Amino acid sequence: MVVLGHFDQTPGYGVNRPQGSASWLFTWTTAGRGRLWQGGAHTSAGAGALIVLAPGVPHGYGVEPGARHWRFWWAHCQARPSWAAWLRPHAAGHGMYVVTSAPAGVHGRVEAAFRRMHADARWTGTEAPPEGSPPDGQIAVAHGSAARELALCALEEIVLLTTAARPTAPRPGLDARIRRAQQLIDADPGAPHTVRSLAEGVALSPSRFAHLFSSQLGRSPMRALREARLRHAARLLESTDLPVERVAAASGFVSPFHFNRAFRERYGAPPGAYRTTHGDATG
């Protein structure tokens, strides 16, 4: 069963379970601060913190002393086995997982997923799942199998969004605008990036951007884009059965001939031969 709700609690609120719970507990703080403990592990949760408590371990939680309130989403369910690998790096001991690495940019997406999860859990299987923002204190219970699976899919998105986001330490001396441009390239290498579009994305003139990028990263923006596109193509060849022409187009190469030549130069084999050697036969 999946049970979840959204609370905004005032000082004095607290829950104590000496026997723990039979299910996993996920909490996502949106405002204020909470205090959670499990076994011998303790943590404080502020906005943007996902705290996960495994079943079978004594635990408790409540408004952190001195805080004015604690507003948070919570969900009880049985975790999917695939989530274990995502949560493991955030283990705090005693079955507690503390995820605080999600950048502010994904918080809205996580909040939306919780709202969708709350709606999906109340789906009857007819018409569309309900919409609207649930009032504080409204608890949803997913009774039907389809509603449970939909709710778990939303929770899986939440776990992945929060655990996969790994803010990296800025490279010393690297201009934040150049770091942002590199992130734009890496996130979508198949997009029709140009020096001008990348420069506009980081509020620099094209000439200034190209000079700063090359001087700080040791290669031109278009060279960096070409390398990112070839890496992207290699991943597609390894994990899909898309025709080579589709791989080229999806990776941002207009000319299949140019793609084949560039790929051979980079990986020492044409795309078809690379797939034969490195492809996933089960893909």
C-alpha cells in the first residue's frame, strides 16, 4: 500500500515509533525544519532535503526545536529494489538516507511529482486521476494496483531527481559562464548549438565567449561540442539498435559521411563496427 500526505506542523509535533515501521518512509521538506532519528542516526531537514527511513528500525521525527514550523511531504510504501543503488551513497547509518545534494533547480520538479503522486494515489481507474493541490492534512491511500504503480512511478522520479543530481565543486579559476556553457553542451549535445547561441545563453558576445572558452578549457567551443556529440553517438550505438543515420542525426551531425569519418578518427572504428564490439546484445 502507498500512503502519503502533506503536513505543515507547529512546534510540539512529533512521532515516536519504538518498533520502527513495516514500510519505508520518505519525507521531503518544503519549508521550516524537521528533526528525524533512526536507530543511532540523527539529522536535521531543511527545505530541499529528502530523508528516507528503512523499515524495521526504531525511529521518530518532529519539528526541530527552535523552528517555527515544519512543512513536508511524506510517503509510506515498499521501496522498489532498483532504488537501493541510488540511495546507497546517501546512507547515514541505521537505515537512514539523507539526500541534500539536489540543486534548487529541481525542487519545483520534485514538488510537482509529489503533487502528482498524491493525485495518482487517489485514482479510481475511471476517468482521469484527480487534479488540484491537496490541502494540508489530506492523506491519500492508493488502494488499486494501477493507482499504486502510478504513485510509485512518481516517487521513483523523486528519488532519481534528488539522488542523481550531483553538484560538482567548481573548477578553480573557471569562469561560471564558461562552466554553464559546457553544461549546456553536455546536457543536449544533439541540439543545434553555435558559438552565437551558446554565447547568448551565458550573456557574452560571441567573440568574447569564444576567446574565454578556448583560453580556459584549452579547446574551442565547437571542438568541445564535437567531442560531446561523438560521446553521445557512442552511447547510442552501445545501447540502441537505431540505424547509424539516425544515430548521426540524433547526435547533431547533419552529414552521415562526416559523422562516419569523425567517429572513426575518435574511436578507431566506423560506427557499425563499434556497435558490433561494444553494443548491448540485450538492448
